[in-house]
Amino acid sequence: MALLVWQDDLNTGVEVIDHQHMRIVEMLNHLHVTQKSMERVAVGEVIDELIDYTLSHFAFEEELMEEAGYPFCAAHKRVHEVFIKRVSEYRMRFESGEDITDDLRNMLSRWLFNHIRGDDKAYAEHVKRHLNKFAREHEEGGWLGRTLKRLFR
């Protein structure tokens, strides 16, 4: 499998999420390069970093959806939970000595791109509206800032 290339149709329009997704793609590419070195310890470190970062991304994304009141947040979280179980199995297989790197990288890249294009794009507009509202409210300094401006102009 060749190195992965970010494509514009993967952008959700939620900048922080897009950057996290791009970072995961970079890590998948790093796994590919590290695999070529044939150093099992280095490959294991990249796998651990990739999995840990992805779990952090999921937690961030789920919190963002909850804050925005996305109605399908629970279903999206279940998709993440199923994926986490699947990846944990790969990690256990690797730790038991099996060479799973190609399978893991292929599965992760297919899953990630499909997940972004489907599940993540589904929440993007809802989250963007929430973030824009939040930014507008804080642009004006929130309740305290608006009150101080009104009283002490």
C-alpha cells in the first residue's frame, strides 16, 4: 500500500477536527515508513502512538458533539467503541508476536476515510453552527464584557 494522500473531500469544515484527521493520516504514513525499517520496537511505538492519538481524537470529537447537542452523538460514540475493540485486538496480536502492520494500516486507512466521509461529515454542520455561535458570543466578550461595555462607554 502506498502512502496515504489527504484529499479535499475529507475536510469536514471543522478546522480542529480536520487537523486531527490529517495528523492521523501522517501517523499512518509514519507507520508505513517505520515498517520498512523492520525494527519491531519502533513499529510498536508508532502503533501505540497512533492508537493513543486516535483514542484522544475520539474523546475530543465526542465531547464536541455533546457540547453542540448533536442528536446522534450516542450512535457515533458506539461506532467509535466498536472500532476501539477492533484496534485493541490488532494491538494484542502485535504484542503476541504477529506481524499485523499491513493489515492494521489497511484497515485503519479504509475505516478512517469512510468514517470521515460518512459519520463525521454528518455531524459537521451541527458542530460548525455551535462553534460559530460560541465564537460570536465570545467575540463580544460574553455577558460580562457586553455589560461592562454598555455601562462604561
